Amino acid sequence: MREVKIKKEPVELYKILKFEGMVSSGGEAKSVIGDGQVLVNGLIETRKRKKILSGDTVEYMGEKYRILL
């Protein structure tokens, strides 16, 4: 599991995917989230602006990321 450090919380889910290079753009991030391809804390998340906090896990394409402050 990779660790992702954030400077402040909360951070919107699509921004995590975009800034960590999981997708190539914000539009692509919103699309894959809307399609149900992203899990937050083990559950499918379709809200693009879901607030992510330190301690949360984000999973996309079989890769898991733990969010840390």
C-alpha cells in the first residue's frame, strides 16, 4: 500500500487521483469516480467531491493508497 501525504484536510477525492498521477486529468478522475471504479475505505464511491481525510484509503485499478497528513 502506497502512502499519500496531504498538506491539509479535507481533500476532494478527484484531486487525490489527479495529483497522485492515478489519472491524467481532473476530467478523467471525475469520470472513473462516476463510473464506480474507485473505492474509499473499501466501498465504491461515486461522489467526485467526497472529502478525504487522513487515515482514509483510496483504491483504484488494484492499487491501494493510504492518505496521511
